[in-house]
Amino acid sequence: MYSNLKFNNEDLAVIGKVLATLGELGITLLLQGPVPIMWDYGPHRLYQWEVITRDDDPFDCGKFEALLLGLNSEGKFKPQVYSVEDYPTEYGNFTRYYITVFI
């Protein structure tokens, strides 16, 4: 499905760390799939995932950052949270989050 995408070692490390962090938080509904939207912004590379959670179990940005920080204690690629934006969905009782990290 993603066979035509080309990733470098930095991309793979960032994607793996963020997906592991989301998995630890129990977030499995990734609207664009596991591959983020990626773009370069000056000297940085940004990665963005779109996720949905139920309103009775909201996304905890603090836990996400803490878990990601723990994963960053190893390895040379250390993604950091750039932003977490939340928007209501067309479905009641759910919130859409755009999670953006940078390296």
C-alpha cells in the first residue's frame, strides 16, 4: 500500500517513536493511516498525524510528551512536540486531533 514512499532513517525513527507513543496511550484510530503528512520547514522536518478519540477519553498531551521524552532518552533522533490541535468532528462525542512533531 505504501510501497512507493521513500523514507530516510530519520523518518523511520520519528514515525516509529510517535506510533509507539500513541500505542502506549491506546490511540488506534489514525485517520490518514500510520504514515504522517511530512514537510520541511526551514532546518526542521515536521510530521503530522490526525487521530480521533472519544470525548470521555480525551487525548492527554502531557502524557504524550512525557512518553515521547522517555523514548528520546535513546537514539540520535529525538522528535519533539510542535503542536496538538483539537477540533470537533461531525460525529457527536468524538474529537479530532492534529498531532505535529518536529526534528
